[in-house]
Amino acid sequence: MAAESRRVLVVGAGVTGLLTAVRCSLAGHRVTVLDRGAIPNPGSTSFDQHRAVRALDPADPAASRRTAVAHRRWLALEAMLGTRFYRRVGMVTAWPAEEAGQVAAVAAEAGLPVSLVEPAALPHVRFPEGTVGVREHHGGVLLADHALQAVARWLAARPGVTLMPWQEVKAVDPETGEVHLPDARTLTGDLTLIATGPWSKDLVDLPMLLHRQTLVYLKPPEELTAAWERTPGVGRIGSEGLAWLLPPGDGTLLKVSSAAVCREAELATDGTPEEELRWAEQVLAEPILTDPDRYQVLAVKRCHYLVDAGTGAAHLVRIGPGTWARTASGGDGFRTAPLVADRIVAALESPEPFETPSPAPHVQSQSHGEETP
């Protein structure tokens, strides 16, 4: 239990908001979670069949070590909830053969167990010519919607936690952290976290960019079902090394996309289904799968994620004495949400003087694609 129980307001019940609520509750704080839809919200950017979990960033061993902590947090959460939602199938990224050894060395420096994977070991996946896979054994695939539902059920039964679904927030005062509702009510707390994904732009005056990406969901041929069940997530494939896939399993479909179809968007609600189909055709034209004509397209979905306009990264930013904002959503939000939750609990227990808004580097995560395995 915390030495002093504090009141926490969480605006947004996606993965960042819900995991922060769990950590704050476990630390003995009182938590109120608000969302513009249901909790969890099927229309949120967090809600999907699966999301990638990985830690390796060859350019930044220190960041890799920090993100590896998030992997352990997901394992602990799964154990606490008693619900299986983490498929620890590993994550593979393709690297030029002459660079793969160096990437593996960086992983070893960061304490991440990896191994090299020859493309022939995954014959149903097309690797760029001259590349070798680096498999991150502690990576995997989260059954995202299952995880969010399990967390929401736990919170609903937790003393000191109040869930407020279907509650749109009109404004948040960064100086006081007060949350203003359309019916003239005002909620107050000791700390307020704004984590509303693409809709954060309506509540937070920070330079942010909204990106849109097209996801394509496929059904593999029956004879490859067993092979795909054992397949890890795979990234850095496709014609320019920008494509990726998350494997099917436990009732999910095969999901493919590419950073090549990421584009800036003004609003999460604009665009047409016809436009999305054209982007889906571009995804399907990527050399991602062997014999792609054997796969059946079952769904096309657009997703959104928010990044800091200056760095192109996901950030947790303190915008007032007790007010924090999370500029992230989608896959990167899942990957680093446990780190955000840790940081918020630390801020509650060891308040620091507020100076000017600045990124919190230990939860920073570079991402140039919605999943980018």
C-alpha cells in the first residue's frame, strides 16, 4: 500500500489508461477512469485482435533494456489476472546478413536472448533477398482485446476504482488537472493522465501528429494452419523492409501491413471505405507471403496512432503540476504502456517540482509504423 492514498483521474480507457489504473490501484491509490465509449472501447485504437511486444532497438541498447521491463510486466499481469492473453511466440526482424551478427551482439549487451533465423526456417514468409532473421525470444503477440477485457473486469471489481464509460470529457485544465464534463460537472484529483489516443489532440495543447495505417486480415490455407501457429511475428520484410506481419493463433487472423501505407491524417473519423481498400491493395502487393494468392482476405481495418510532432516518437509528457499526457496509441502504446504506468505511480509517490513540459525519456519509443515488430 502507498504511504498516502491519492486520487488519480485517467482520461481514456485504452491500454495506457487501463494499465495505469491497475498499477495505481495496486499501489493503494483511488482511481477514476473515464472513456467516451464502453470500457474497454471496441472503437479505440487499442482494441484489436493482437499487438506486437518486442524490446530490441539495435540503435539504443539502454532503451532495449527499459522496454524489456514491459515484457515482464505483461507476464506478471497475465499471472495476476489468471487469463491467458500473451502468445510468447517471439518476434523476428530481418536484417542484411552482414549486419545480423552485430544486431545480435547489441541484444546480448541489452540482456535480450536472441537467435539467428534462416529464411528457410519460415518458408511461408518472404524475406528480402540477402537477409537473416534475428529472433527475440522474449517477444510475442498480445491478444489485445482479450487483455483489455480482462483488465476492465478486474478494475470493475476492485475497491477504490470507479469506471465511467460513455463519458465524454469536454476539457482538462493542465494547471489544476481538473476534468470538465459536458454536464458542468468537474472532477478533481491529485494526478490526471490524458491517454485518449487520437482524441488527445482535442484535450492537450501539444505538437502532435496523427497517423493512419491500413491493416489487412487474412485466413491462411488449411494446410498451413499448424505452421502459422508456431510462427513468430515478423518485421522488416517487404520490398523496402517496411512491411510486417503478426501470425494467426488462438482464434486470431493473420495480420499484415507496411509502414509504406502510413500517412498523416487530420481526424480519426475522415476517409472512406473505398480509400481504405486502395491502401489495402498496396499492402497486398508487398512481397510478404509465399504464394499470397492462397490466402483469403477477410477484413480491412484502418487504425490511428499519435506521435510527438518534433521527434516522431511516443512520449509521456508532464504538462502541469499534476497533469500528464501520453502521445501514443496503437501498437507502440501497447509495447510501452507498462512503463507509463510505472512512471505515473512513481510520480504519485515522489512528486517532483514542475518546471516546463518535457518528454520523459525512459518511456520514449521510436516508431515509424503502427506495429513495427
